[in-house]
Amino acid sequence: MLQNILARFRRDVSGVEGVVPEPPSEDAGPPIRREVPPLEAPSSPVFTPTIALADRLFPVNSKHDGIVNGRHYTEWVDTVKTLKRNGELDQAIHLLRQCADAAEDEGRREKWGVAPWYFEQLAICFRKQKNYATEVAILERFDSLPHGPGSRPPKMRERLEKARELLAKNAA
């Protein structure tokens, strides 16, 4: 009987990210299945290279709890890295935009400044796509927000200047 329960439990949680199957006790009922919603697909299959991609996806303070697609925004780092490594920049951008909104809202609520990693990764993705206008816009958005202590904000300002140079060079 225990083998049947274990088999059913493993089947129920297979493929669900973040769930490590642990054997239930003999007196446990049916396994509890933790659903992680799939990553929401962008409204269109192809992103257009517009400055609007630097805008928020959600209204200010709508992500005050830091939750993006059922998980805290900090839990999406490995997924973003995998998407980028696999060349799926549009999906990475969509997820990063949601995480950036959540990081911005949480930083505002907690009064500790915004987490720069999500904005930096967005800038990197836009540069890979040669979308310099949007890279500048996302870096300007980051620069306009309160920052916490650390070495990242000055580096982001340097990146903003370089992106402005690339934009001017490619606009000519």
C-alpha cells in the first residue's frame, strides 16, 4: 500500500517546479499537490522593439507582496538564467519585467531601495537584441528609483551612459 501511495505522490508532483517529493507517512491521506502556475505567455508571440517595453506591466504597488506567477520574484533568478542561456530572450524579458515591477514595489514598501539585478538583466537582454532605446529607457527607469547601498547603482549609471552612446551611434 505504501508503494502505491509513493508512486501516486511522485506522479502527482512530477514536473512541478520547486516540489521535492518526500514520502508521506503511512497514515497520510492523498498527497497535497502544490501547483505552480505556468509562466504567462506574452500577449503577442513576438515583442516589438519599443520603449514601452521599459514601462511597468502592472500598476504601481500592485505587486507589493513580491509574488510573480505564484512565487516570490527572487525565486525566478534560475529560470531567467536558463531562458537567457537557451536564447529565449522574449520570454526572459517578459518574466524580468514582472520581477522588476515586484522588486520596485517591494523596495518602495520596505523603504530599502530597488533590487538592481532584474533591471540589469533587462538591459542585457535589450542590448543583445540591439534594442538600445529600450535599454536606455529601462536603465533610466532604474536610475529614477531609490537605490539601496552597494556597488551596483554606479555600474548601472556607467551602463546607461554606454547605452546612450550606442543609441546615438546607431541613430545616425
